[in-house]
Amino acid sequence: MAAPVHGPFDAPLADEVKVLEMLKKSGRIPTLASPEQEQAALASYYREKSRAYQGNSGTLAVKEGKVRETILKKIRLNGTARPGDRVPTLLLKAIEREHYQGQMRKDKILAILVDFPDYPKNSVRPELTKMYYPDYTPAHYNDLLFSSKGYAGPNGERFISMRQFYEQQSGQSYSVRGQVAGWYTADKNAAYYGANATPNTIRELVKEALIQVANDPSIDLAQFDQEDRYDLNGNGNRNEPDGLIDHLMIFHSSVGEEAGGGDLGEDAIWAHRWNLGAPYPIPGTSSPSQNFGGQFAAYDYTIQPIDAAAGVCAHEYGHDLGLPDEYDTKYTGKGEPVATWSIMSSGSWAGVIGGTEPTGFSAWAKEFLQASLGGNWLHGSNVQLADLSPRGNVYMLDQANDKGRNDDVVRINLPAKQIPLNPPYAGQFQYHGGKGNNLDNRMSLKLDLSGKQSASLGFKAWYQIEEGYDYARVLVNGQPIAGNLTTSNDPNRVGFGIGITGNSNGWTDAEFDLTPWAGQQVTLTLQYQSDGGVAENGLFVDELQILADGDTLLSDGAEGSSAFTLAGFVKSNGNEAKDHYYLAEWRNHAGVDKGLAHINVADQLMRYEPGMLLWYVDNSQANNWVGVHPGEGFLGVVDADQRTLKWSDGAVAGTRYQIHDATFSLGFQQPLNLKHPSGSLLRDFWITPNRVFKDSRSYQSKEIPDAGRLLPEYGLKISVTGQARDMSTGRIIVSRH
């Protein structure tokens, strides 16, 4: 399962047209590049930018990972079975809305406006952005973030605020409030913070802004510390102050690099969510918490451009709530099968003016937020594959942007996947340090070496560990010790110290000398630590043996009871069970999802079709790198229409176009007709709907496998059997044959 891995770069926020203009202006690509050339250039540029951030997940990454795992476990318990009635009519009643009776949670955000000595506020010109205002006032950002009535667009429009977005998506159970501070001026010129060669300088900008806020008598920092998001004290209560600013947003005075950078070009800051590396105590502040020397501190932040709309703000704030990116974060292929269907991929950029009509969260993201925050994000039916019959269960679905009397989603649980990792060296079991991001897993014992002259630890080791980023270590009294397989090399400055990293290429002998602790009582620990990047199979340990003065003190092959206390390490038979399941929801061009009808492609509007959208969730996958593993990823939609779309020059169109008609429905669809600046055309005049999903069919094209899903075959069938005239409700039958 993917973890939130962030640096000073977030690709889905890109206005591709503006980025391409920037790249053409700099000579990186030809002025009249073909669609295929443009996509290749974008992917190359995105990879280049993402490589600028390597390894530094921040000092609270492990705590963040533990909180996240707790939330993911709650997801598996969510949902109750509520099959609907079998109704023969094709035409259904429109949605009957229900008002949420529960309490609304309101989180506080501190927003800070920062400009630069050489690029003060209001330097942006009308030709640089469609979100131009003569004066970018604090009141504008207050409305953009916190207004219950939206905010004024540059041409008198009324756009959705971030508060409205979250209230609607949560079913009126979650909202944001806050305060806007600034404008303040940074110490250095804009390019110092935005240059691609020095991404860490952005952290300096955030710290400078915090110092100025601390000196502003109108700002009370205490109101922005209501949560213990990473459970710093380990008491399980995340709704208590901890000394950290809970939610910090920075707005800078330029167009973002994600929209071409305006006057600054590639020296502009790209919108992103990141952290300060470690909690930063804010000078001159005083906090009731004893953490951070009694000062308020900051850790996480998001940063947006001066001309930000709700889309970029809501996307980055989604990361602040723990959501991962749902796109291909390594830009390995032609695009993951999520695209504009979710704000956590490219849905943040929807709207006639890009970003002003962000699309809703994926059904999976709402599952996560429901488990994390409670409230009214997502409710529906939960059915086991084994409980389905050929006759099937009938379910009624309401449009995803609303809350009505019907289900938000139907979750179809499949038998757990058994993923082979590595067989034990001997016997039936071995110890496994875990596989995942931001881990700190351990197995420990108290070792009495009193009266001993020499001692050693030996075990069989098999490891596949991301080299230079993740490490396995042996600790004595909490300190790492050297052995025959360890290295002290830390090329990426992750700070894990002496440890084992890389690939063992099979079972090998690990040996550690414990003689320096002979005569003492010590705590001996095996530890596996990972960062927030690639999650490889990790460390396997078998046939542990501790010798002292030639005698065996301990022999442990993981077969029986163990003297070790396991804290993250597990006994493993070499396989790993992972959940996978379908989420069926109903998407429509209403509310937040109006953006699905207004996807701006080079000043032309493309639409995603309404109907039943079927998500396949696969927890055996850690990412959506579809170029590496086509058809596989932790999350993606099943594309109902498998006809491959091509530009008129013969190039296969990217995934974002292929899945415009991914939904299953009864109604005819709208044709697609786009013209590329090079003159190439993209047309899809096949408007016949697809009503039935069968897992026996292929949902992966040989011409663009990145856009498809490799699905297990269990005899599952989902049929759309009714829908409202306004597409606000749908009826499906879920069966097994």
C-alpha cells in the first residue's frame, strides 16, 4: 500500500500546456512537437524534478507510518451489508438527500503569504495566469480557503472554496477554519528558493515565514495546535495538543512552476507538501507543551502559488490528512488508471479555469478518511465474494458527491492474495522484519553475559533492501554494531547508521561479535528501518544462535516459542497475505464532480462520463508505477471501454484520455473530439454504453497496458440495471457465476 512520499514536487498539479510552453521556451523540446514527443518530454522532466528529492522523509516519518498503518487496519473493518430490493424498472427516482445529524469536526489552518524582494506581491501580470487579480489580498485567500459561500473568480464567477469542497466530500462531517497571515517578505530573491538544483532551500523560506508570524501580534499560534497527529507521546490520542502547528499552508508570490512559472520559469516553486526535515522550534514562541523546549514548532507544510485555486489547495491538504498520491509518482509509463477521476491524481486540475472545479476523492481515499477521521465520508454495503450467488445482490447507489438514502459505495471483498516472498532457510517458519514504508520494526531480548569472556551472534540472513535508503541493524543497548554484512556508508544521508542494505542474492551467514559486552547484561535487538520511498521485501532471519565461551546460549529457528519480544517482526512461512477488493461507486456531473464535465485540455473541454465507476484496490502493490508493472498498482479504475484511442498521427493516446469512458451505464455517451496544437486529432465516436462488468474479460489493452487492470478471475459479475434520468442514482446487481 502506498505511503505519502513527498518532496518539493507534485506532478498532478501541473498545467501541462503551461509546462510545455515553458519547456519549449527553454529549448528542451521543439515548438511543434507531436503529442507523443510532448508526453515523453514531460515524463523526462518530471523524473528529473523528482530525483532532486531523495531519501529525506523527515524525522517523524516512522511515527507517521505507524499512525497510517493503524488507519489502514480500520479500513478493513468498515462497512455493513445493506442489499437493496430487486426492482424491474430501468428508470429510477432521483437522489433523496439525507442531512447528517452528527457533529462536524473543524480543523484549524495557519496560512502564510510570502513574497520576495525581487518579486513582490501583485507582480503577476494578466497574461501569465487565468486566475489574475489586480490585488491578491489576505481577504482573497481567506475566502479561497475558509468561505462557506465560495470565492470570487477573476471574471465575476463564484468558485468553490476549499472549505466547501471538504464539507461536501465528508457529507458535512468535516470542515476547515483558520487565519491568513502576511504578506511577509523573504530574505532572499525568488530564484534562491525555487531553483531546481537546490530544493532544500524551500525549507528556509518556510522557516523565515514562521519567524515573521511569531513576531506578528495578531497571530495566536496556540489556536493552531489542537492535534497530536503523529501520537508523539504514544498514548493513542491524536486529538490533543503536542506543540506542533497542525496544518501550515504557505502561498508564494509567483505563478507556480507547475503552471509554467510565469516570469520565473523553472526558478519558480512547484506546489507541494513536504516537511522541514525535523520539527523546527519557532524562535520567540512559548507553548504549553513541554515538547520542543517549550516552544511551538512546525514540521509539515504545504506550499501553493499566488494564483492558486481550490484544486491545488485541497489536493495538498489531502496529503496533510494522510492521503498518498494516487498517480504514478515515478512517471514510468503513459499514466496510471486514476487520472481525473480523483483529486489525488489529476482531478485537482479540473475546471474551465484549471483547478477551480476539482473532482472528488476516489472511493478508496474516502475509505481512508472515514477510518481516520470518522464522520460521514463513506458508508455503504460490504459483501464477501463467497456470499454471492448467480442470482446476485441488488444495490442502490447515490451519486458520489452527495449523501442520500442509498449506498455511497459497494465493497466486494475477494479472497486474500498470497504473495510469495521468500521460503524459510529451514523448517516452516522464519522471522521477517516487514515490508513497507517508514518502518521501525524490532525483535529484542534481554541477554545475560555475566561471567562470560567472549560471545557472538550468528544467523542466516536473506535480504532485499533498498540500497542506501533502508537498513537492517543489530543493536546492543539501542546502539548499532558492526558485523560481516554491515556498512557504515550513508550515501543518501538517511541517518540510520551502521547496517545491512542491498541484496543478499540468497541466504547468507550474518556474524556479529558480542565480546565487547561480555560480563554484562544487555538488550539485543534486530531492527529493520525503511524510509518513505521504495518498499522491497526486507530482511528474513532464520537459525539464530548466540554463543558464549563456546557454549550455546540460545538457538532459535522461529519454529516454537521464542525468547525474543516481537515488535513489528513476525514469524513468516514465506508468504504474505494481502487484501484486494472492488469499490463500486456512482459518479455524476453534480456538486464537486461538475469538474468531470469540464476538463481543460489546451483550452478545449473534455468530459469523463457518468455512471458506475469500479475501483480495484490491491494492497499487494505499494505504488502505481504502471510503466514498471503494467496493469498493476495499489489503486485504479476498471475501464469499461477497451477500445484503444489514438491520435490521428497514429500515436496511442495517454491513459487520461483512454479512461474518459471508464464507467458502466445504460445511457449513450458523449463523443470525444480534441485537437492538439500540432494539428493531430483525437476522436472517440463510440458512444454505446457498457452495462456489464465480468472479471473473466480482459480489461488491459495490449497497445497501452498502463491504462488497464490485471484482474483475478473469480466469476464476478456486476450489471447496471437502472439509473435516474439526471444520473443521480444507479442500481447494480452483484453476482457470482
